[in-house]
Amino acid sequence: MLGAGFSHVVNSLFPLTEELGKLALEVAEVPESERPARGTRFEAWLSRLAEDQPYRSVEENLDARKLFIKMSAAIARVLGEREREALQGTAPAWLDDLLSVWHLRRSTVITFNYDNVVDCAVDGHCLTDLSAHPSRPVTSHDTLDRLPPLPPSLLAEERSPVLTSALDEKPASGYAAHAADRVAETFRLLKLHGSLSWFWSPDDATGVTIQRWRTPGAFGQPRLDDEDGRRRALPGRVPFVVPPTSMKSSYLTNLVSRELWVRARAALAGAKRLIVVGYSVPPEDQVTSGMLAEALGGRHIEVIVVDPCARGVEPRLRDLGVAPATKRFDEQSCVEDFAAWYRYDQAASVVERLRDWTRRFGLQGLQGQVHVELSWCRSLASMGELN
């Protein structure tokens, strides 16, 4: 489960929530009289704008709704600019390690971030779907399970398993179309609060207008912006940026959002381990709090909290009935430290499976030879070779 702290560690250009709010207010040129009162959390203020409030007049609710749409566009603009700048550089090595372990374990990754950090990292990484015939690279289309869909004009791009060049919109190399029609076996990324590259028509109760646009490239391979092309393919639509709010919001009751949230709850209900990275479990995010309480409350699972303020996150989880943290990473280098531990944990599990295999098939004579170097296993795991 990823929050804003995760993206901030990938690249400090990505702001944390409160900083993002301040930047968006400046970009939207919101007058002082309409800004949140001192001490008010940005997420709480944004949530109130997104929904009609009974204490406001009809005109005031319409004004609030207008301001919310304006703020959504400002958030998208701020994060979009930071994203393009971040993609000029390379992804940290630990991020590749995380992707590899997620891929090997077929993890479900729940994120509340609007940015495309994970999407872009996948498109620039060498993950391979070995179960396909022939095997092929894994792309962000696969990790998203192609939900929401791309517009018809980009369907050919989705069918290509190779990242399109920023300067040439044709696939760099071709694969048989039927091979790419199958969604790769890899981890699943559930973006529960929408994405910078998702667009919709506001107040669409069905979700039929929610569609993806192409991601901005990969780390070290940014794609040239094509806003004109996006507006032709998705006319009149605005970024699908979901505020942390209650279920009555049209942002969460449309069919696409509901499908993503249902998948997230199912994953949590069947999970043996919950890892919370850079997510503070804010109380104003009532939907997430409810989901965690219903899916995990009273269950005994392994809980790992990765956050410099982990000691503040743990009580919020406990209040929801989530089991106490069994492991905590709370240093300034907590995410990098966790990624190193996670890679080692995967390598160790591979060694144990090899030993189990020799026992199961009566090859005790090989027991003494199964002294696989963990450093070797870690190297293979980081390359996505061990499954």
C-alpha cells in the first residue's frame, strides 16, 4: 500500500500532500478568502469541496464544485511538471528491486498516488512474462490489467509490449498481435485515487467516460507531450483525480472505481502480509479506513510499516483493528532499507523452496549441495529470472 511518501523517496521533486496543496493553491490562484483555514489539512478541505454540503446554499455548493475542479486541474499540472522533470533522470536501483519482487510474487500493489512513478518504472524495467509463448516484456498496461481502457486511437500501442519511443510513435519492434492480447502474469497495480493519465467527464455516474492516456514515458526516456492529441482522443475531459472522501461521491460510485476498490478489498481480505509504505492512513480518507477495518480487522497477519513517522501510523492502523506491526522501518532511509530487506527475503524464500523440492522428491543426497549463495539469488531475483 503506497502513499505520497513513496513517490517522494523515489524523487524528492514529488511533494508530500501538504506541500502539494500549497503548490496547487498558488497555481490555481485561489484568493486567500477561499483557501483552507489555518490548521486545516489539505485533504480534508479538498474532500469538502468535492461534495455538496447541507449547510451550503445551492449557489455555494456550485462554487465549491467549481473550485474543486479548478484544484484538480492545478494538482495535475503541478504533479505533471514534477513528473516530467523527474523522468529526465534515472530510477533508483531499489525501485527496480521492488518491481522485480512484486513481479515474482504476483503482488497486489495498492496506491493512492496520482503520479505515474510505478507505471513509468515498469515501462523502463526488464520484467519478462515467461508464461507467455513466446515470452514478452511486461508493460504498465499489464500491471494495470488494462483498466481503465485506452481510447481506440491508442489500442495498437497497448497491444505492443515494447515501449514506444518518445520521438517515434511507432513500436520499436513488433510482436504477434495475438501474443500481446493476453495480459501478462505479473503484479497488479490498483490506483484507487485515479491518475494523472486518466481522464473523465465530471459527474459521470457510470464511469464509461474514464479512459487512460499514454504514460509520459520511462525514467531516462521521457515521452514528448501530446496535449493536442489527447484532447482530440478524449475531448472535454479532465484529470480523474479522486479526493479522499465518502462513498456517496460520484468519483467512487462509478463502475470503474468500484471495480478497483472491490479488487483492493479482495486482495486485502486474502493477504498474509500488509506492507504500508509512505501512507499515513489519514482519518479523512473514510473509504480506505473502512476497507482496512472490514478486510483486516481482527485478523492475524504480518504488518510492516515503512515510514519515518511509523510510530504515528501504527496507532491509526490499530484503531481500525489491524494487527500490530511485526516489523518497522522508520529511519530516513526507510524505503531503501525495506527494499534491500524485501529482496533478501525473496532470495531466502527461493533457497528454501529449492531445499523443499529436494526433500519432496527424495533427493536428500543433494541437500548438502543446495548451498545456494543468497547474493547470487538476489542478483537473479533483481533481474526477474527466479519465479
